[in-house]
Amino acid sequence: MAALTAEQLLKPHMPEPVAVPCPELGGDVYIRVMPGDRKILFDAFMHGKREEDGDAYVKWFRTAVIAAASCNERGEFLFERVDDATVTALAKQSAVVIQRIADEAADINLIGGKRREDLAKNSGVTQKPASG
């Protein structure tokens, strides 16, 4: 691969929004890759929550990532900010819907899966093994 120029690196590349089917709500929720400035807002919100409560990353991650990545089909964000009011309101939604949207949003923004497990482990929260 060739080395990129400054112009190429500065030209935003945003993939198309992804539809997450939410039959419980009667339609799709669109999510997108966050641009860097939006990711900074998400990270700052989560850092502030962690300062308040060490377990906050585990408690608020799902609804915060939904607030940060949800958009319409044109890629315009649904929520102006990632803040307490938005994240708390989203937390009243069905846990099934929250999980489905948050998993997709985290994955396309490369903050899902193993990364989320590492963050939970480093937060000091112990997860109980599944009983079987």
C-alpha cells in the first residue's frame, strides 16, 4: 500500500449508516461510525461517569454508545449530545432493544467485544460466571 498524503488523511471517510432492525419498536434504528469529535464527546461522558462512580462504564456504556452513534438514514445524529438526560432516557427502553443497538454501535466503532470486556475488567467490577 502507498503512504497517504496529508490531504488524503484529512478527507473524512464515513461509511454509510447501518440499519438495526427493532421489530419491538416497529422499525429500524440507524447507527453510524462516529467521527473523531463525536467519539471524544462519548469518551468524555464516560470518563466523567467513571470519575463519579467506578462502575459507571459498565452501567452506562450501552445507552451512551447508542446516544453517540444513533442517526437517521442520511447519517445525521439523532441526539445532539451524549449527556445524562439522553442516556438516562434511553435506559428506560427495553433491555433487548438496548442490547441489540448497543452491540452493533460498539462493533462498528471498534469499541465492542473484547475491548468492552477489557474495560469492564479494568473498572474493578467482577462478573459472576454463568451458572450451568
